[in-house]
Amino acid sequence: MGNEQKPKIPRPVAKYRQVEIVDLKTGRRGKHHDLVQGIVLELVTLKPGSALEIPLAGVGGIGLANLRSAVHRAAASNSLNIETVADDGKFYVWHTKSK
């Protein structure tokens, strides 16, 4: 009873190529990375009481919601607390004191 072998199930043919994990890029680098990083770099040097005014027409067709989300993600990863507002085709962003 103990020497019985289970029938082997054949492995399916692989559809996808296997790669080593060490060769993978693990950071998030979305299609608007350069734009968002530029905004964050300017936020770091922004004078207190000032905001960046970003014309939405000049951001390469990114929608307001996507831009706002990307800037918030990048700011959070750089330990910046920010506020945003948008009106008349412009997006404003500034950093606030820690909560």
C-alpha cells in the first residue's frame, strides 16, 4: 500500500518566457514619470505660501484626475504633504506642513 505511485500529470507547455527576478525593474515608472518628478523637484524648492501653477494644456494630454493622482503618489513617496486645486485649465499644487 505504501509503494503505490501516483500517476504523473504531464506539465503543460509554457506560454510565457521565464526570467530571473534580479533582472526585473521593481520601481514604478509610469508614462508621465519625468513630468511628475519635475513637479516634485519644484515643490521641494517652493517658497512657503506659494503654489505651482501648471497649465493643463501643457501636460501632454494627461487628465486632471490622473495628474492629481500621480503628483500625490510622487509627493507621498518623497515625504511631502501637498494640497491641490484646479480651475480654468490650470492645476495648482503646494506643500503643507506635516499633519
